[in-house]
Amino acid sequence: MIVIMKYKASDVDVQNVQDEITKLGYIPRPAPGETRVVIGVMGNKPLRGRQHLEALEGVEKVLLVSTPYKLVSREWKNSDTIVRVGNVHIGGNFVTVIGGPCAIESYEQTLAAAIGVKEAGGHILRGGAFKPRTSPYSFQGLGEEGLEILQRVGKEVGLPVVTEVVDHVNVSLVDNYCDMLQIGTRNMQNFELLKAAGRSKKPVLLKRGQSSTVEETLLAAEYILNEGNEQVVLCERGIRTFVDHSRNTLDISAIPAFQRLTHLPVIVDPAHAAGKRYMVAPLALGGIAAGAQGVIVEVHPNPAIAKSDGPQQLVPEDFKKLMISIEQVAKAVGKTMA
Ligand code: PEP
Ligand code: MN
């Protein structure tokens, strides 16, 4: 339920409505807007008290939310959320590009990739220190040593950094080293991790589960917002389909579907969708053309010897070419580079 206050309702009225919501056994979540206050009614109990709230002084109307999620919805907040990662913006009319290696392998490898990203005009550096791999025999990441390298390189080249956190126990550790937490596709419904990320003050990059619907993804994001962290970016990274020409299928249709329902920014990850280098640029550009507010791509100085995802990583030179094309497509759809 959402209580919409009248235009310029007094502070006393707004407080009174919140007190009544509390008395009904729910938690009030006010969102002050430019012209009026909207109050979310949070709680797991069946809805009651609608008529009572509607009759209170200063109340314009009470809406029943038609979706199972609330805080991520455009009913709750219509204007696009702009997420801040360091001094970089994601969302609204901006196109933001995140680049960097799949995994942090060494200082030298990370630095070479980061210089390539920075020189081409990329905005945020990525790199995994904890790698959730399908096989237990694959490279699992350097752990804290990888976090140290990523943080150091980010500072040296002047880019904020994003890295994946794979369990709730490690959120505070990863938090110490990064500007943005990433939750990967395999963990999209790891609810303890979502809640812990929600309690962090860092923005969160939430990847769509590889077999999750748009609604399930929004409910996963709702867990983070429900803990008080509104700085969430959604990422379409490909879903499982029957095709065998690519690793996954980048679901371009999910971009407008998300944007109709949520105020949160949506970016695309063409590399993990395709699993093949030659598809990365076309899918990235297709995503931006369809309205995505950013791209995350993997950049490695020598993909042939990469410890993970070699076949889909771009060399810095190809990343540079892609940046030029992204800028052209962004301009064509009325967006500006962040
Ligand atoms: C990644 O970005 O490093 C990654 C593992 O992606 P995903 O969770 O989408 O597979
Ligand atoms: Mn990867």
C-alpha cells in the first residue's frame, strides 16, 4: 500500500499518517517528492486499514500496489534513480561503461587492463577477486590479495572499482576495498547476501539470474532496497535458452520491460551473455540502442592466457573501438556519456 499525501500537506499531517501506519503494525517509509510526500506502508502482514488511512487529514489517496515489489517500482518513485559510484553516475540519460578483466590475476595484468579502460574513456574498473566458477577445479580468484590489487590499481589510474561478493560473510571485507559491490547471476537469489548488501552503504550491481524472470529480479533488488540501500543497478547478462550459438541469450526485451516497471538503472553485460568475443560489440550496441544505461565488458591485456573467460575478453584496442561506437549509439538515442 502507498499513501499519497496532498500537495503541500503539513509536516504534522505527514507525521500523523506515519504514526497511524505504525499503530496498524506496519512500517512507514516516507519518500519526500518535489511537490508531495508519498509514504510506503511496509510489512508482511495482510493489508488492512486502507479506509482508515484514506480518511486522515492531508491524505490525497491510498493506492494498493499491483506488484509484489514496492520500493523498486515506478509507482513508488517515478523519476529515474541515479546511482553514484565514486564520482561516476549511472542511470537517467547517462551511458556508463564498466571495463576490466574477468578476474584479477596479478598487479601487472590488472594495471594493463585498467590503463586501457581509462585511456579509452571507460568510467569504472571491474575485476573479480572471488570467482564463482561452475567447476571447483577452475581458477577461484585471488581473494583478498585480488581486492588489494584492484583497489591499488583503481587509485593509480583514477577509476572507481566494482568487484563481486559471493557470500554475506564477506560483504564487509569486500566493502573495504571497492566503490561498488557486484552480486553475480548465480547469487541473485542468495537472500542473506542481498540483505547484507542492502545494509552496506555501497552501491550494488545486481545481475539478473540466468534463469530468473524480470519480476524475480525486481524482487531480489527489493531485498536490497528494503534494507535501506537504494543505490542499485540492474544488469541483464544473458539467460539460458535452447540456442547453442552463444553461451546465453542477451535478453534485450528485458531492458524496456525493467525500465517500465522500475526507476533503477539497467545496464547490459554482452560478454557473459555471448561467451564469444565477436558478439560483444554488436550486443553492447544493441543494448544501448534498446535503452540500456550502461555496459559492463571484460578487458584483458592478453586474453589467450586469461585464467577465466579468455574467449570473451577484449584486448584494450578493441575496447577503445567499442567505446567510440557506444558513444555514437548513445548520441543517436539521445543519451550522453557519463
Ligand atoms: C562476472 O561479471 O565476473 C560474472 C561472473 O558474471 P555473471 O555473474 O553474470 O556470470
Ligand atoms: Mn567473466
